[in-house]
Amino acid sequence: MAIDAAHRSSIYRKLVPVLGEEDANIVMSEFPSVEAQELVTKDFLRAELAITRGDLRAEIAELRAELRGEMGELGSSLRAEIAALETRLTTRLGAAIGASTALLATVGIFT
């Protein structure tokens, strides 16, 4: 737990007569002066990691949902293209069969 400047000063002034200035400075260096300097405990780290894992799982789920939606749209698009190609192929194949039948009739194979 970080202590504010007033408390640090008060504790330091009380320690100097007992320990001396150098030792008082050493003792005070063990107490963080700002929250960012606090030591990380295993429990704190576990809690932060749990939050991070939860965030990551949510992000992954969101990406999967987006991907499923895009794949569904892509599948619909591909099905429509395949149907259009099938129609064109059937039309061209029918025309080719008709033309070859007419050619063979002209040559006289069907007479």
C-alpha cells in the first residue's frame, strides 16, 4: 500500500533518531511512495490475468461470430454464382447440341 508524502515524512522523522539517517532511508525505500511502485502480489496478478483471459475470450467469440457471418454471406454468394454458371452452361450445351444436330442433318447423316 502506498503512503502519502505527509505520512512518509512523519515516519522518516521518527526513524532518524532511532536508526540514523542512512538506515531510515533504507527502511523508507521499502515502502512505495506511489501506487505504481507497489509490489505485485500473486493474488493481484491472478485477478488481472483472469480479467485479461475473459477479455480475450470475449474478443475471440466476437471475431468468430463475425467470421461466421462473413462465411455465410460468402456461401450465399458462391451458391448464386454456381447457379448462374450452371444456367449458362446448360444454355450453351443445349445450343451446341442443337447446332451439331442441325449440322449432321445438313450433311445428311440423319436421312
